[in-house]
Amino acid sequence: MSRKSLYLSAASFKGKTRGKSRGKTPDKRLIEDDYDINDNDISLMKEAFYILDINDAGVINKRDFISVLELMKEDCIIGQRMLQDLSSLEEDITIDIFIRHLQKKRGNKTSKEGIQSVFNLIDNGEGKVTLESLKEMCKEIGESIPDEQIRDALDKLSPDTKCITEDEFMVLMKPNKSR
């Protein structure tokens, strides 16, 4: 038996495979290794998934999910906007599908599509970010910023209209070196 085949058989005996993972089999890799977001965000997304997975089956029940979305329309507009596309999926909503969907919805801050995605989550439905939509966003993420502070920020950013358009938002979100 050659040395190479001896190594490969010993490695496969230990559950190792050749390839990019070098020693980690897919079932032993952490779920965090598969996503391009930080661990804190993933833990928050997992927590949200487990809240929606009422039966602890590892899958979100479509009927329960749709009823939760209906409840969210009143108090959690941004959260409801982030999750609403999941209700139209034909497949079961697993944790992987859930996290990948939220990762896509929250957008990549460096791409135009990602910035547009974020804008669409916080706009007022008319293509503008207003005082009311910013207050709603702060409420949903648990920040208590006084109305005067939000109003002052809007006055500085857009003194004429008191709102931020998508084009202005795109300029604001670009990295500093490109402004």
C-alpha cells in the first residue's frame, strides 16, 4: 500500500475529507463559517428563528409564520418588511434559508443594491426617509433618540425638504473616501 493511499484511508477513517475545509467535515463546521456576517448578527438571527420555530422542529411552519407577519404589521414595520418575502417560498423555512434571506435583505453596505435594500426597509413607502420613518426605525431597533436630535440631523442633511431621498441616501452611505 502506498504512503498516499495509507494517508487517505487514515484521514477518511477520522472523518476528514480533501478539499477546502481541510479537516472539517460539513457536519462539524459551525453555521457561522458559511455566512459573511458577524457572530453577533448570526446569534440574533438564530434567536429570531427559534422564536418563530414554535414546534422546535428546525423548520418554521408557514401558517404560523404568516400569522406572525400579520401581527408585525402594526408594531414592527421594518421587521415585517424584512421577513415578508419568506412567506412566498415554496420550500420549508430552515435556519439556513432564514439567515441567508435576512443577510440579503439587510444589504451589503458596499454595493449599490445593498444600500438600496437598506433604504427600502426604512423609507416611508413614498421613496423618502422622513422624521416618522426614522423614529419608527429607532423604536424597532431599541434606540431611544429624542425627536429633536433626529429632526436636527434631517435639517443638516436636507434643510429644504426635511427628508432624505434615495439618491441622497446613496451618497450618505458611500464610504468616506468616495464622497
